[in-house]
Amino acid sequence: MRVVAAMSGGVDSAVAAARMLDAGHEVVGVHLALSRSAATLRESARGCCTLEDAGDARRVADRLGVPFYVWDLADRFATDVVEDFVAEYAAGRTPNPCLRCNEKIKFAALLDKALALGFDAVATGHYARIVEGPGGERELHRGVDPAKDQSYVLGVLDADQLAHAFFPLGDLTKDEVRAEAAARGFAVAKKPDSHDICFIPDGDTRGFLTRALGERPGEVVSTDGEVLGRHTGTYGFTIGQRRGLGLDRGSLDGRPRYVVGIDARAHRVVIGTADLLGIEDIVGVDARWCGAVPAGELEVGAQVRAHGEEVPATALVLADGRVRVRLAQRVRGVAPGQAVVLYDGTRVVGSATITQEY
Amino acid sequence: MTAYLDHAATTPMRPVAIEAYAAALARVGNPSSLHTAGRAARALVEESRERIAAALGARPSEIIFTSGGTEADNLAIKGGHWARVGADPARRRLVVSGIEHHAVLDPVEHLVETGSAQVSWLEPDRCGHVAPDDLARVLDELGSEVSLVSVIWANNEVGTVQPIAELAEIAHAHGIPMHSDAVQAVGHLPLEFAASGLDLMTVTAHKLGGPVGVGALVAGRQVALVPLAHGGGQERQVRSGTLDAAGVHAFAVALDLAVAERDVEAKRLVALRDRLVEGAMGLGLGITVSGCWRPGDVEERVPGNAHLLVPGTDGDSLLYLLDAAGVEVSTGSACQAGVPRPSHVLLAMGYSEREARGALRLSLGHPSTDADVDAFLAALPGVVERARRAARRS
């Protein structure tokens, strides 16, 4: 097949590209330019999109002897990922931009362009597996390395997108990938992992949002409505957050306090004790299914954040397309805006965006 | 078999230049040294300087060797501006065309951003021509505060040739020196430094069959320049650094050959270019040629230059698809980290950003043949169809 290997300049996508080539595919390396201000050279331990990253990707492509191009998707990224990220926070939700990027950029803008140009698929360095199901359909499964599994941020992909996706690292652990990169002589073998949001290279999400949204001051209140303090923007808070609440009074009856609610419209952050954080009933919208829309109640495993535990649950698709997920145990830190991804064993069944109403 | 159609980016070295280069590289000697080996290296440099001066219609003392076109442009713009401001602090304004190469554009913008200069831009017409009347108008109004005028001899994207002598005459009437970046013109167009009236002219070796890494600023003896780098004081005290004897020697050999073959070669390239342009426009794909193009014309446009606009496409898709088909071209505009941006040259000529998106620069050179043109024309219909599909999806 003719395959675009999306190459970020990191070790994972480098090995993924090499494996596609070894598997006999015709590979072209593509680095995505996602920022208009990419003209910085820095050790890219955090984030992506520097000139150094583009150069690292190019050197891997050189070594593999495959063509390499930079595709400019900065406009699409700004609209579909960065603006969406800001708007979600402004609305009091906690978005996952990596998931949005997979949904809208890597397996939409990039994939569409690749298909139009005559390619058959896009390969990335995600830790997830695609397994052929009993009916020949492509199923998305967790990667074998539990520490690196990225099926959660791919859970938004639908059957069409999966049909044109390759994840060559799903059977490997990170250590194995690094060893393979070193064995292949890639200079990026020891390059540090990226952890942060790539468009916030200094890691200061609150500062980024303040620049984007301006200050939107409001009250920090208890669940009884008692005013405990003030804040400069609800977007600086996430459900389950314990630190940086900026309160002048001590704890509630000696118990630690957490953000238990965010009401962006009233500019209000609600503080409460840990017991209020436990959620067992979730409603998800914008559901995406890896195959047909399931009928009836499903026994599933549910994961509600990128590096969270999977818990047993039952899921039911409602008549209006929303999904109701009942968790078998209370889970803390369920934030509206995050995805709930549903698993059957290692297989991703589908996903939905967690809403306010629970 | 690939068709290389990007000779304006760089062109293969002429075999005789490679031979001369290799032979000179094998000899030791710093041209500044006083012993026999040094004198031999110096002799090679000076003989090359004389040959290059003769080929360019300049005096040997007017040739300042540099590392290439970018350095020569920087020396002319920054060095020329600083020297003029130093002599007359009232002259802080640069007058520059809007279709300069980045090697001129960026030093100008740097001077403006750092508060050392103001700038008046000369906007070209739809053909890419800078009108002498526009220069006259600017200088009539602001002439007493202008340090330097700079207009590219032949544009690197659309190949438009400017009325340099006319522009220089206007600048001189106001007592202002004039620079021109002639990187795309030298070896391809008739070019006489003395007759042009220019005070400063940039040339480079690797666009005409010489090596990368050597060029020159031709600077009239009356022109003062502040050096960019200080050191051993070579090259009239304005361009320090050990002279690249082998490089300038190969430059001289390549330039001599290019000039000797120029008239015949220009006609040959124009015939190829015309076939390419007519062939592309005849495909019924809505392709147009940008800049001024007249079949058979060897004067108003660099002979080997063709610049096409393919509506409904992105240049980078065209480039990729042609590359995959073995045809190597350019989108013409400068890249940022490998991403082509809409060309400032096309925008200055009045094209919209949308029109400028589907730009392709094809440039023919001394090794180009009919087979290269055929390969391009054969690949083009399928490429355009795919690129249009990709543009519709994004």
C-alpha cells in the first residue's frame, strides 16, 4: 500500500515509519506543520512542532531512504484543536486536545489529503493495535504496553478512519521501541518523550488560557453557596483539582478540598470534599462507534481520562444518541469535556464526550 | 530517469568547472601568505578576478568575493546603508522593490525593525515590472533622505527583467547609489556592470555552473561599505576571511563558459520554455503563466524561467505529486521549515492569495532537454487532477 507515515520527529513515529517500510509498503514521510510560530530551536522534551523536530523527522526519512515533506495544517489545527480547546475551557469543560487532533487532524485533514493525493492510509506511532475482527472489520485494541497505551485518544476514530489507519507499535513496549530505534541507528532513539500539550510549550495552561480568554473573575463557593474566595477565570480549574485553589481560609472541617463543580456561565467554581467527587453515572454526547451502533445494554469497561483506570460499567445508547454509562464503582475526577471510552476486553467499542449532566 | 526543472535553485556544475575546482583544491596556499605557495594562490585569485571582471563588464578592483549571493546582498544593503548613514545621518531611507529575494528583503526588514532605516517599497505591475516613474516620484519627494536604491535585476520566481539602467540613472540624478541583485541574470542575460550604471551588483557562481559557496559583490570604486565581519582585511577591507582560491577559480571558468554560450543557449532555452508554457496552457486545465511571457522573447524574462499558476490547487501538492512522478520543480516561494508560504512576489504583483497558492516555478538550465519538458507535460494532467481533489478536501 501507499502509506503516509506521520513523522513528528520523535522516536515512536520514526520506528513506526521504519516498520511500515519493512512490511513492504511504499512509504512517504510527512511532518505536520501545526504552528505558525515554529521558528524555534529547542530541546523538544515537551511538545512538538519545532524546527528541530522537523529536522529530526527529515533525518529519519533520509536514513530510511523515503521521500519526506512538510504539510502545512496550521490553519486547520488552529481552528479544530486550539480554538476548540480554548472554547471548551471557556465553557467550563476540560478538553483533551490530543484526542481532538487525532479525530480532526491526523485522521481527517491529513488522511483526507493523503487519500486525495493517491495514498491508501496513514501510519502513526501511537501505541494501539488494529485487529481484524471475525467479519473482516478493523477493530481498535489497546496497545500491549499498559504504560503507553494510547487507545483512549484514538477512541474517537470511526470505522472509516480505522480502515485507513496503521499503528505499527501496538505490539511493542516503549523500551522495545527505543531499543529498535537505537538498533536502526536513529538519532532520535534517546529523545525524551513529549508530555505536555504541544501548543503550550511552557506547560502553563492557565497562562495560555488567560492570554486567550482574558481574565473572567468570579467567586469560589462551597456547595452551600458560601463564598470562600475569588478567582480570575473558571478556565483555570478542573474537576478534582486540589492544588492552587487560592483560598484564604483553611480546609473544610479539616478535610481536604477539591473542585467539584465549574459553572462557567455564572463564573463560579464550587469546592467540596472528596466524597462529592465520586461519580458513577455519566452521560456522554457525540458518541462515536468503531462499528455499528450497539443496541441494548452493554457490559463494558469504561475509562474516563487519558491515564485513568478502566472500571466495569454498563452502557446504554439512548434514543437521542446520547450514551448513559453506569460505573460499577464511584470514580473520582470525572470532568465534563473529557471522553469516556468503552472497552470490551482490549477492544475499543466506542467513545463519547462526558457532559455536565450526571 | 528524473527531469530536473529547478535550475534557478541551483544547476549542476559545468564539467570544466569541476575539473578546475578539483585541480585548484589540490594545491596548498593562502592567497594572503607571502611565500611561493601563497603567491601562486594569490595569482590564481587575481587571474580569476580579472576574468570575472571582464565577463561582467567591470574592473577587477570592483570585484569583492563573498560566500555567495546572500552575503553579497547583505553587504550591499547593510554595509551600503550604514556607510551612507555614517556620512550623512539624514539619509536613513531605503528604496526597495516589493519583489526582492529574501537575501535583500530580510536585511532591509532587519534594518527597519532595529530602527536603523525606513523603507519605501516600489510595487511592481502585474508583469512584475518596477516602473521608473514610480522611483522618480519617490525620489522627487524623499530623495534627500535616501541612502540606497535596490531593485532585483531578474526576479527569481517569475523571471521578470527590470529596466536597471533607467532606474540607476534616476537614482544617480538624486545622488543615490543603486544596488541590484543579479543572481538570476548573470550568465543568462547580457549584463555589463559599467554600462548598467549600477554602483553595487550581486552575483553568485552556483546558478551558472560554478560551485556553491562563492559569489561576489561588484562594487564601484567610489562606493563606501561598512564590513559585516571584521578580520584580516581582505577584499578592500570590507570582506575579511581567507580567500577561496579554488572557488573563485571555478567561478571564473564557469562564468566564462556561460557568457560565451549565452546567446545560443538563451535561444535554446527560450524554445524549450515556450514549448513548456504552451504545452501546459494547452492542456485545457485553466493553467496560466504569470509575469510577462511572449513566445520567442529573450529579453524581458529570464530565458529558462516558466512560472505557472494552476487554479484550484496547492503548490505543495503539485510539488509532491510531480516529485513522485520524477519531475523536480519548485513552488517558487521561500519555505519556512519546509512549508511554502504564499509568494510575496505574486502578492506584490497583484495576485490574490488564492491565485498564488497553486504556483509552480519551472526553471531550465544548461543540461535541460526536450525530454525534461516532455516528462513534465506528460505528468501534469494526472497531477493537477489529484492536487485539485486534495485541495477540495482541505
